[in-house]
Amino acid sequence: MSETAAVDATVSTPATQDAVVRIENLSKSFDGRMVLDNVGLTVDHRKILAIIGQSGGGKTTLLRCVNLLERPDNASMEVMGETVFAGDRLVCGDLAKLRRSVGMVFQRFNLFPHLTAVENVMLAQLRAGIAEKEALERAVQLLCRVGLAHRGVAYPEQLSGGEQQRVAIARALALRPSVLLFDEPTSSLDPESTGEVLRVMRELADDGMTMILVTHELPFARDVADTVVFVDGGRIVEQGTPAEVLGNPREPRTKAFLASSTASH
Amino acid sequence: MLGLALALLRVSKHRVMRWPAAIYTELFKNVPLLAIIFVTYFGLASVGLRLGVFEAGSLSLVVFYAAYLSEIFRSAISGVHAGQQEASEALGLGRVSTFTHVIFPQALRSALPGTNTMFVDLLKSTSLLVTISAAELMSQGRLITSATFRALEVYLVIAAIYFVLCYPLSQGLLWLERRIRAGVPLTPGRRRRLRAAKALLKGAVA
């Protein structure tokens, strides 16, 4: 009980000093269609936030706004205490620096097909000015961590989906980001590969990695997340602890979503 | 080089950059090479810009093939999946690094077959320069024929010489294509990096 209360406290106090990502009043539209409408969220250090909801509800767009792959129309955003977006303007002086502190894992892996696994993990380090030897050692260490040291010199096309996604996680960790973003990391994987990837993500969670994940894996969200956010129609309908949102939802729309996704699984 | 520059202009976000390149490409793609050769050699000379045979010939070939190569490069660049650019940006790579380390190497792979054909075609098209009396093979052939009256033998030999020049070129490019496709490192730097990686990974597995 006390644990739930502690988690609750971090959720209900948006202005803690520990916030890694803080977003307020975020709006985004594509061609006049409102995709996100005045959304806000806060993720504290070493916490895990899971975003759930139907496809097309704005989850992925919300995630992509965090590292500014998608530019909000309007928002107030802070990453690691630094304001990166205010009103309708980008105020982040160094976009590359922001992106190096925010790692991202994509649904379709997006590994670089012309490079081997180990080179995929090295590339960003080398471009960031890290010495070759150091970059290689870090890459090997990360491949070991995701259990793929034996596949290090394989090209992405020679790897299974689950292996590719694990390399992608290693790549996202290469620059020691403060927060990792996962965009439906297991949605294009078979059940076995999904298990592999979730296992790696769970280890990261246990190590205290701050993460924001967009996922359809509700049982996984229930297990690892500190906060669950249900997004629908471009708005945050409900947020709270997994026990609250997934176990005992207040909003009818959340209930409907949970009922339909339980039925489809 | 000109072809690549044009291709880059054509995938640009800005209309002012795209348009001139598009006009250039459409113009030279739809005019026969022979006409371009005549314009640069005879046409420009008539308005006072007299180019030598070699200059006029080279210029014609460059402007003509740049138009075709730009088309090949453009489709290769836009054929690289959008997710690649995103992944690269998400890793904090800038625009230049993203292009040189992520987009270009992948575009090169898909552009090679077309480029291969174009290079061989360019080499063969030097035969058209006979019309402005360049000292290329066909002109030499015409001289020898008029001295010896043995047209069949002379032109067969010339065809054979063209074949001997073009075949290794196209085979060489095909070989390069296969090496790249098989993932063989082409530069010494990359070979060294992969060797070091293999050694380190072996130690990590053991």
C-alpha cells in the first residue's frame, strides 16, 4: 500500500526537481487535424511512464515530440531541467545535444542496414566525438548487455526481428541517455521475439533507467510502469498508477479500451 | 559529381533549389546528345565562344550524362526509407552526418547498377564525337578506312576495341556492386574497425 502511495505522490506533483521530462500544454495538428490537444506529462528520474491507447489516438506523436522528431504547434517542454520548447518556438539551442540525451527505439527497429550490429551501436558515439577504441568497447559492452555479443558483426538483415530490436536498444543506450523512448517496440515482433525484447526492457527498468513507452503490452505496462497514461482522441483521458488505470479505471473510455484490448488478446 | 549535386538539389525542401535542377535535367534528358555536341562545338563558336574539340566534347558528355545520373541518384536517395533519417536524427546526428553516414551509403548501393550502365554508355558515346572530328576511335577508323578502303575490317576492329574497354569497366563496377552487397568493407579504416570489433566480441563471448 505504502509503495502505491509513494508512486502516487510523484505523479500528482508535477513540479518535482527530479523531472527528466516535463511537458505542458502540448498541442499538435497535422493538416488542420488536431492530433494532440493540450497534453501534459511529467516523468521523474528513474521512473517509467507507459502511454496506452488506440492506434491513431496520438500516442506515438506525443512520444516523438519529446525528442522533437515532431515539432509541437504549441508547448512548454523541459528536458533535464532545460527548456527546449516554449510557446510555438523551439528554444533548444543544440538539438543534437537534446537528442543525444534522449534515446529512442522505434517500432520498425530502423537499424542502419549498411552497417553491422556493432557499427550501428558505434556510429552515434563516433559522430559525437568519442574515440574509436572507447566507442567500440562501449558497443561491445552494450551488445553483451542485450545478449548479442555473438552476433556483433552480423548485418541487420541477418538478424531476427527480436535481435534487431535488441541491437536498436543497445544503439539507443550508446550515448548514455537520461531517458529512453520506446515507440511500440514489440508491435512488429512474434511472441518469442517480444519476450526477448521485454526481458531486456525489464532489466533496464530494474537498473533504474528512466523510460517512456508507448505500448500495447498491457501486462508488461502493469508490471514495470510507475505511471500509466491513457491517451484517446489527442487528449489524456486518465492517468495514474497501473493499479488505478488498468485495474480500476474511472473513465468510461478507458474501461471500453481495456475491455476491447482484453477481448482481442 | 555534377549529377550528384543536381540530385541533392532535387531532393531539397526548397522550391528555388529544386526547380533549376529539374529544368536542367528535363532539358538535357530530352535533347539528343548529338544536338548537344553540335551546339557546344559549332553553335557556341558562331557566337564567338570557340571551344576546342576536346573541351566541347567533354562538356557535352558531362552535361548530358549529369542529367541522367542525377535521375538515378535522386531516385536512390529518395528510395532510402524515411525511418533511416529519423533514426539518425534521433541519435543526434546532424544533417551532414546523416547524409554522409546514413543516407548516401545506402543510396549508393541502389544507384550502382544504373550508374554502371551510364558509365559504359558514356564511354561508348564518345563515338559520337566523330562528328566534330575528335581524335577518338571512330575518327581514326574513318581515316584508316579512307586510306585502305577496308571498311568492314577497320570498323570490326574498332567495335572490338570498344568492347575491350567497356567490358572490364562494367565488370569492375559489377564486382564492386557485389562486394558492397555482400557487406565487404571497402576502406582500410572500416576493415580495421571490424577486425578490432571481431576480436573484442570474441573475447566477450568466451
